[in-house]
Amino acid sequence: VQLQASGGGSVQTEDSLRLSCGASGLILNNVAVGWFRQAPGKEREGVSCIGSNGFTSYKDSVKGRFVVSRDVAKDTVYLQMNSLKPEDTAVYYCTVANSWGPGTLVTVSS
């Protein structure tokens, strides 16, 4: 299984980004997918997840700003991040069970 998060970049406070998670060797539509992030000097933390049944959950600090979703036709999971804050700066990863792929860097400047 290979996972790949993409879509990161450098933005300003209150801007938006959409991260994508794709996979090879696995059908994402059939599994729960989690989004994690790791900020410089901090531990990795869970941000959001979407279950195979569509159930979603979010870290408190991103509720109302981030939205996780699936595109079934593309077998892709997205993390729409709105109203970004400097404290959202981190490398973002998507994960399935114990499989991780390279993350994508999100940098939010004030």
C-alpha cells in the first residue's frame, strides 16, 4: 500500500487549501482514512478522519474550518482547509490503518 498526500503550499492567514490523498494497492473508498499533521518541534496529531460509511470527525481546533470528504469516482479523499491560521502550519499526512505515506507541507504566514 502506498499513500500520497498532496496539495500543500504556502499561504496567508485566512486562505484556503485543499489536500488530496491518493493510494495505490488499496481502494480508499472501502476504508477509513485519517489526516494527521506534525508541526515543527511537536508531536504528530490527528486532524480529521472519514469512515468507510462517511462518518467524519475533527480535532476541536479545526472544527468549522476543515472539511474531509471523498470523491468516490476518483477514489480520493480530500481535506478542505479554510480560514487557515499560522498554527495550522505542519506537514500533513493521510493514513490508512498503519500505512503512511510522504506528507505535504502546509505553511501559513500571518
